[in-house]
Amino acid sequence: MNWTAIGAIYRFEMARFFRTLTQSFLSPVLSTSLYFVVFGAAIGSRIDQVEGIDYGAFIVPGLIMLSVMTQAISNASFGIYFPKFIGTIYELLSAPVNFLEIVLGYVGAAATKALFIGVVILATASLFVDLPIAHPLAMVLFMLLTCLSFALLGFIIGIWAGNFEQLQLIPLMVVTPLVFLGGSFYSISMLPPIWQKITLFNPVVYLISGFRWAFFDTADVPVGLSLLAIGGFTVACIAVIWWIFKTGWRIRS
């Protein structure tokens, strides 16, 4: 394993992040505060509790998942797309670096950035509501797996994208709607029975449910299914990336 190459890619990507650290820090703080004003104050004044949990605290796991998923995708996709766009990807491919080392560098940096955003949102939310964490280790595990898996997805999107507009297509048109419809700001038990069954086909439900269980010891679906879902998604993304580098799809052409 060429740790020097991995470290070089990782440090390069993190340097780009630290150049805009103020924006990276203020943006999630302001957006989280806005969500609390809209959902916590306006809607929370009408919905006192959900499953015995204060509504303001109930929405925190969904807020973190929404930001972590979108940030992991956007950072990873831009990180690999830009070398393709300017042509430096060929220098990387011709270097004595295998696909695993390239993926570890780019995906590791994107996952680190998303994790930073998640921690910032968690700290900001704790200023607004009393936020218990029933299973701290499970909370960390779910957040790490989410950062990693969606950074892998972002890496795939960055290779697939043919222009900058396509980089935002899946996060805006697919991921964000799935998060909002996946029980981020409500429990799926509040839905009519038919919609509860339909919602279970949304894979994001399992991620948010498991993450919420880590905080409040309550979940819409079994925690084992949540771990199985995110584990399977991570393995599927790794398999797709392996196939991409093996065939050279969208990289060498």
C-alpha cells in the first residue's frame, strides 16, 4: 500500500477544504439554525412530541443525515471530477498508484469533510435542544458509515458526470427528496398504513432510523436492518468503483 500517495491526495483535498473553512463552518451552522426556526419553532409549536421525544430534538438526526449525505456526495464528486475536467487524471492514472489508493485518498478526504459538518451540526443543535445520546458508539458508527458510503457514491457520480450540472443532479433530484421522504422530520408511524409500506422501499429510511435509535433508543425499523442496509450499500459502491477502474469507464475516454 502506497501510503505516501494516499496521504498526498488526502492532504491536497483537505487543503482545498481548509481554504474555505469559514464558509464550510458557517454554512451548516446557519442552515441548522434556520431549520430549527422553521421546523422547531413553527411546526414544533404544533407538534409537542413524537414518540415521547421533544420534536426539536427528534429532527436532529434527520438534519445531520441530510447534511452529511449531501456534503459527502458533493465533496467526493467534485474531488474526482475536477481532475477529469482539467486532464490531470491521466497523470494520476500513469503514476504507480492503484485504484484502491486513489479511492482511499479522495473518499477519505470527502468522508472527513462530511464528518466535520456532522459534528458541527450536532454541536449547533445541542445549543437549541437537550439532546441525549443513548448509544454513543452506535451513533459514531452510523455517522462514519454514512460518510464513507455516500462519499463512495459521490466518487461514482464524479466519474459518471459529463459536466458540472450533472454533479448536482443526483444530490438535488434523488438524495435530498429521499431524505425528506425518509422520516427525517417525522416518524413513518405517523403515516397512513399504505404509505408506511411504500416508505419502507426508501433506503434512506433505514439510515435515519438507525441513527435516530442511537440517540433516543427508538427506531422505525429494526436496527439490524439499518446496519445491513448501509453495509450492503457500501459494498455495492465499492464493487461499482472496482468495475469502473477495471474497465476504464468514463476515465480513459
